[in-house]
Amino acid sequence: DVKVTQSSRYLVKRTGEKVFLECVQDMDHENMFWYRQDPGLGLRLIYFSYDVKMKEKGDIPEGYSVSREKKERFSLILESASTNQTSMYLCASRSGIWQPQHFGDGTRLSIL
Amino acid sequence: KNEVEQSPQNLTAQEGEFITINCSYSVGISALHWLQQHPGGGIVSLFMLSSGKKKHGRLIATINIQEKHSSLHITASHPRDSAVYICFNNNNDMRFGAGTRLTVKP
């Protein structure tokens, strides 16, 4: 069965820390995505990757970076965490534009 | 501007009722997704469609490309259908509707 695994379900960090959110998929999918979800704003695309070592900015990339060194793993990095990055973060993957996205369970990140 | 709008925002129904959730989008799409999100955050992909109609159990999704409109129907609704339903445009710029919170009362 399809599986997208996010490393943490809940995470608490302090402002200024460098934070890593990890996402692993076991479906050999080409495309991977990072979203954040906030009440009243819905899901918004932060970054996506069409293939290994490739990355594209989404709607809200400021304050974030990503890494995709291996096909199965897509990491989201908060370079210097701030309180406005407190949110639910969701990772997804798909095999191509005509295929559905599969989502991880999400990481609820709190920045104190 | 690529916008996706859903209606209604909130919907309360009695068990057994027929449910319709609507989704309109402003630009052409490659495919439209319907997602289901239960409390706690997990998201399940229900349908992806680019034309016509798809059915899975009690759920039916339709799309009208010319009118840029899709609907999600739930027949014989059940309390376990209570969730947030989200449509999104699977183009490369990914636009999501704000979601419809459905509550089905026994």
C-alpha cells in the first residue's frame, strides 16, 4: 500500500532554531510537495520537487528551504524558526501530473 | 488568477441525507482532486478527475470542464462521513479550496 511517512507527528521548537522536517515515500514517486495548513487559510504550497536534486518555489517559500538528495526523501528546513511558522505541515507525493497525490499524516509544529 | 472556491463552508446534515459540495475554479486544469481530512489531520485522496464522473461506494464526483465546476456528492450520509472535504487544482501551481466542514448527525 502507498505510504508517505513524516518523521514527527508533533514537534516543539524555539525561535531561532534550525528545524528539519523529514518526509519519506515508498512508492518511487517523482514528485514531492510540502504544504502548510492554517485555520482560515487552507493548504498552501511551500516547495515542490519534480525529481532528485530539483526544487521549485511554491506560494510561500520565504523562511524555508528544501533538500532532495534521494528520490524517496524530501526535507523541509526552517532556517531560523519564527513563531509565525507555527502550523501543520503536510508532505505529499505523486508519480505524475495525471496521478493523485498521497499525503502524510502531517507534523504539527509549534515554535515558542 | 488561479482561484478555487468551495461552497458551502460548513454543512450539517442528518444521517441518511444526500450531500452536495461544490467547487469552482477559474483557470483550466489538468485534473481536479477531492480530498477528505478527518480530525487529527490525516488527508485521504478521494477522487482525481479531469472529465465526466467517478463513483466510489457512496461517493460520486462530477466535473464540467466548460463551466469549470465540480461537485462531490455523498449518498445516504453517515456520521463517519463527518470530515473536511477539500478540492484542489492539480496544475503545477496547486490551488486549494478553503474546505467544507461536514457534520452528519445520527
